[in-house]
Amino acid sequence: MRVLAAMSGGVDSAVAAARAVAAGHDVTGVHLALARNPQTYRTGARGCCTLEDSRDARRAADVIGIPFYVWDMADRFHEDVVDDFVAEYAAGRTPNPCLRCNEKIKFAAVLDRAVALGFDAVVTGHHARLGADGLLRRSVDLAKDQSYVLAVLTREQLDRSIFPLGDSTKAQVRAEAADRGLAVADKPDSHDICFIADGDTRGFLAGRLGEAPGDVVDASTGAVVGSHSGAYAYTVGQRRGLHLDRPAADGRPRYVLSITPKTNTVTVGPAEALEVSDVHALRPVWTGGARPDAPVECEVQLRAHGDVVPATVALDGDRLHAELRRPVRGVAAGQAVVVYRPDPAGDVVLGSATITG
Amino acid sequence: MLDEALEAYVATAREVGNASSLHAAGRRARRRVEESREQVAAVLGARPSEVIFTGGGTESDNLAVKGIFWARRAAKPDRRRVVSSAVEHHAVLDAVDWLAQHEGAEVGWLPVDASGRLDPQALRAELAAHADQVAVVTAMWANNEVGTVQPVVELAAVAAEHGVPFHTDAIQAVGQVPVDFAASGVAALTVTGHKLGGPTGVGALLLARDVPATPLLHGGGQERDVRSGTLDTAGIVAFAVAVEAAVKGQQEYAARVAALRDDLIERVRQAVPEVIYNGDPTDRLPGNAHFSFPGCEGDALLLLLDAQGIACSTGSACSAGVAQPSHVLLAMGADDDRARSSLRFTLGHTSTQADIDALIAALPAAVDRARRAAALRTPR
């Protein structure tokens, strides 16, 4: 096949591209320029937007021996990922930008352009399995598994995707990179949100949305127990950084229960008030077989690297409802509920939807 | 690199000797440098003392633009105007910008017409208004993107009337069109090795004796006290061999390559009727063909043709490797879409009819695909 390898400049995508070549594909490497003003040699956090990353990707492509180009996706990325990220926080939700980038950029804008240019598929270095059965499964390396952020992909998108790393652990990928002479073999993993260089999400949002002082209110008494400089900066389940003036009557820690953008209020309460047994979500995508008519016994994951909980999931038109076997704390609107079917050959992604409450 | 230049390089590099040393080996090296200087001067219509060897075109351009500016401003502090054109190579453009940003230079930008050509009357008007303040005029001999050859002799004459030094970046011109330093009337001229079959990293600035220039590089003052640095004897020897070969072979080369180029243009127009042919149709570098493909993105076409073994170029890329709309096309009045839809095909010594056949065979399908890709919400 003629395939396009998205190369971030990291070790995973470099090895993925090399494996695609080894598998006999005709591979072209592409680095996505996502920052409008790429910075040189950013210190600290490593992302996917620096000149150094672009250079690392080019160097890896040279070593692998494939053509390499840079595609400018900065405007698309800003509209579909960065602006969306800010708007979601402003609306009191907690977005996952990596998931959005997969949904809108890597497996949409990039894939569409690749197909128009005559490519058959896009290869990425995501840690997830996608076999001949077309089912998306968790990586063998559960600590690095990225099936959660890929679960938004539709059947059409998956059919044009290749994830060559799903059967390997990260350690194996690094060892292979070293064997292949790829200089990125020991490059540190990227952890932070790539467009927030210093990792200060609150500061980034404050810069975009401005200061908006408001009240922190106790859920049980309705009393104002503190103030904040912008409700958007809070996430359901958050405990740290609340700076409450008065301790709770019972002396126990309080958590963010909800954010109300309309009144710019952050509501706090005890941990047990965070517990949720019913999860409602919108816009389901179902790729693990035919869309079910009846409720499905399965497992759900409610945030990246979050706990996996047994549940019964039912679809109704544009809605998804998950009834959890045991309550879970800190379920944030805007995150995805990802539905898995346990499987000894790797848990299978059945589908996903966006949590509303 | 040209065979004879490469052989000259290797033979010279085997000999040891610093051309600035006084011992026998040094004298031998110095002799090779001076012979090369005479060789370059002879074929380019300059005096040997007017040849300043440099580390290539970018250095020569910077030395001419900044060096002449600094020297002439030092002589007369209110002389801090630079006149240039919007279609210059970045080695000139960015040097001029730097002077504006950091040295308080004012810039008079000369416009170009739709074919990328400068109008000597515009320079005349500029100098009529500001001659006393102008430190230097710089305009390229021929454009590296769209191939348009500028009326350099007329421009230099206008500058000379006002007593202002005129620099020209002739990197694209030497070996492609006739270039004679003295006859052209320019005060300074940039030439570099790698564009004419010589080594990369060696070039020269031809600088008339009476034109002052403040050095960029300070040190031993090896080159007329205008340029310092131990001379790269082997590189200079190879450069001189290449310059001589390029200039002596220019007419025959230009005739052969222009015929191929004209065939390419004709057949591209037949294959893609809506193509726009950019640049001056007659006053043009012989090996240059430059087109806009409406509805396509140049970088998509480049990818598709590259996959078929056909090398072509879009404008330039930023430091991250992202293709930028050509500043040359924009200066010629093209809009952003047309600038981004452009592609340059360059023919040279090794080009053959078969290369053109291969291009024409691949082009229509590539244009179709590139159009489909561009019709999606366009990634920028």
C-alpha cells in the first residue's frame, strides 16, 4: 500500500514508519507543523511543535530512507483543537485535546488530504492494536495504551489507519529504534499538552479567557466559602488549589463538584458527592461490531489512564447511557466514555461518546 | 560539482600551505589563490584586485549590503537609505531588513511589474527624491524563482548618474546569461560556486576599487582588509575553474537549455491548459520555467511529482519546513492562492528530452490529485 506516516519527531512514530517500510509498504513521512509560531529548542516540556521535533522527524525519515515533507496544519489545529479546548473549558467542561486532535486532525484533515493525494492509509505511532479483524484493541503495554484517545475514530477512519506498535511495549520500541540507528531512541516521552509549553493550563486559559473572579460555593449549605479568578480553570474532582477561606463544618476535604459558567460559580462538596453511577454521553461512535439494539454488558473508562469499571451500556439515537456497577468519582463533562469488551487477546474498543453528565 | 573543478579541488587540497604564510608552501598556496583571482577577474570583466573571495553568496550579499551601507553612512551620517526590490533573494532581503530593524536604515522598495521586472524609471524617481540619503542600491541580476532577468545595465547607469553604488546579486546569472562586471557599470557583484558547478561555501564579491565597504568579519584582513579568514585555497581554485568553465560555455549552454525549456513550456501548456506561466517571457534565465497551477497547492504537486522521480521546487520554506507563499509572486501581484499554487522547473547541464517526457507523462494526473486535495478544507 501507499501509506503516509505521521512523524512527530518522537521515537514511536519513527519506529512505526520504519515498521511500515519493513512490512512492504511504500511509505512517505510527513511532519505536521501545528504551532503558528514554532519555537526553537523549547526547554522543559516536550511537545510536537518545536523546530527540534521537525528536525528529529526529518532525520528519522532520512535514516529510514523515505521521502519526508512538512504539512502546515497550524490553522486547522488552532480552530479544531486549541480554540475548542478553550471553548470547552469556558463552558465548564474538561476537554481531551489529544483525542480531539486524532478525531479532527490526524485521522481527518491529514487522512483526507492523504487519500486525495493517492495514499491508502495513515500510519501513526499510537500504542494500540488494530488487526485484520478491524477491531481496535488496547496495546500490550497497558501503561502506554492509547486506545482511549483513538476510540473516537469511526469505522471509515479505522479502515484507513495502521498502528504498527500495538504488539510491542515501549521498551521494545526504544530498543528497536536503537537497533535501527534512530537517534530518537532515547528521546523523552511527551507528557504535557503540546500547545501549552510550560504545562500551566490555568495560566494558558487565563491568557485566553481573561480573569473572571467569582464565588466558590458549598453544595450543602449554599454558603460562599472562597473565591476564584475564573471558574473555567477548575475540573470536576479537583481538590488542590481551591484556596478556601473557611474549612468545612465536618473538617473533611472538599472537592469541585460542578462548574456553572452562567453564574461563574464553582461548587464544592465532600468526596462522596462526586460519586456517579450513571453516565450520560452524546454522539456515540460504535466500531466494535454492529451497533447494539439492546444494552451491552461491558467495561467503561471515563478518562485517559482512568479506572476501568464494569457497566451496562445502552444506545439511544444520539445518546449513550452507562450504568456503572460501582460508583466512580470525578466524572467530568467533555471527557469521553470509552466502552471496552474484555478480551484475553486485548480488550476491544466497542465505541465511545462524549460525557455530558 | 563539475569534474574539472572537483579534480582541481582534490589536487589542491592535497598540497599543504596557508596562503598567508611566508614560507615556500605558503607562497605556493598564495600563488594558486592569486591565479584563481586573475582567472575569475578575466572571465567576469573585473580587475583581479576587485575580486574578494568569500564563504559564498549569502556572505557576499551581506558584505555588499551592510558593508557599503556602514561605510557610506560613516562618511555621511544622514546617508542611511537603502534602495532594493521586493523580489530579492533572502540573503539581500533579510540583510536590508536587518539594517532597517537594527541600524536605523530607511528602505526604498522598488516595485516590479507582473513579470517580476524592475523599472529603471522607478529607480530614477527614487534617486531624484533621495539621492543624498541613499547609501546603496541593491537589485538582483536575475530572479532565482521566476527567472526574470533585470535591466541591470540601465539600473546601474541610473545609480551612477547620482553617484550611488549599485550592488547586484548575480548568483543566478553567471554562466546563464552574459555577465561583465566592468561593462555592466555595477559597483559590486555577488557570485557563488555551487550554482555554476563549483564547490558549496565558496564565492566572491566583485567590488570596485573606489567603493568603500566595512568588513563583516574582522581578523587577519586577508582579502583587501574587507574580508578576514584563512583562505580556502582548494575551494577557491575549484571555484575559479568552475566560473571559467561556466562563463566560457555560457552561450552554447544557454542555447541548448533554452530550447529544452521552451519545449517544456509548450508541452506543459498543452497538458494543463489553465496553467499560468510566470516571469518575463523573453528576458529570462534559459533553464527556468515557472508556473502557477490554479486550484492546486505547489507542495502537493511537489510531493506527487517527487514520488515519480521528478524534482521541482516551490518557493521557500520557513525554518520548520513549512512551505511559504513566494514573496516574489506576491510582489508580482499574485494573490496568496496563486502564489501557493506555483512550481518551478529548473533545467541544467544534465537535463534531457527524456526528463521532459517524464514530466509531461506524470503531470496531468498529479494536477488532478493535487486539485482534489486542495478542494478539501485547505490546510494552511
